[in-house]
Amino acid sequence: MPQLNPAPWLAILVFSWLIFLIIVIPKVMAHTFPNEPSPQSTEKPKGEPWNWPWY
């Protein structure tokens, strides 16, 4: 049974993980966003009560 021979499949697995770890991950991690988010104030805005016209 050829599927019990791990030699070609192990090599394919190892090489694909090496390509993933060496090439793909640094490219993804180097991605920058065009608009960096600015930090928001932690202070809540002061809300005013609504003036309901029907009472």
C-alpha cells in the first residue's frame, strides 16, 4: 500500500510548512494599514436630556 509509505508525504508536509513559515508569515506581518487608528479618549461625552415635545 503506497499510502503507508510516509517518505513523500512527510517531505511535502515539511517543505510546505517551511515555505509557510519563511515566506508567507513575514509578508503578512509586514502589512500596514493605510489609515492607522487614532487613540480615542476614554472620557465619555456628556449627554443632555432629550426634550420630548409630547408631554
